Amino acid sequence: MLQQASLYGFVRTILIIVLVYYAIKISTRLFAPYLMRYMSKKMQQKFEGQFGQQHQQRPEPKQKEGETVIDKIPNRDSSSNNKVGEYIDYEDVD
């Protein structure tokens, strides 16, 4: 009697495992498109929010189109240019 009860329990357990596996497999096929659509909408909203934040943070350029803007003023120290060295004229030898 003990062996029959354990065999029945084993078969029942295997049957439950197989049924749960197929139930998950079928439900995944049914609900996966909806889940993917939901996730893609959430990602799209996130990217749009990030793009909007970046776009708002950039200041509008105040200069006109084609105008040249120099941010750095070069040093006017002429003594540093004289200490470059001696100029040597090289000739090509064939």
C-alpha cells in the first residue's frame, strides 16, 4: 500500500509540474506582445523626458548665424615669441 501511494503522489507531482510549465508557456505567448508594447511605451516616455531635459538645458545661441565668436584672448607678451630660437634655412639635397 505504501508503494502505491508514493507512486500516485509521484505521478501527480509530475503531472502538476507539466501542467504548470505548459500554462506558463501558453500565457507567455498570449501576454508577451502586450508586455513588450507596455515596456516600449515606458522606454519611449523615458527617452522623450531625457531629450526634453537636455534640450531645455542648452541655452539658445545669442550670436547671429555665421558670426565668429572668440572665447579666448591670446597673450600679448611679445618677449615670449622672441625666445623661440634661431631660424635655420634647410635645403633639400638630391
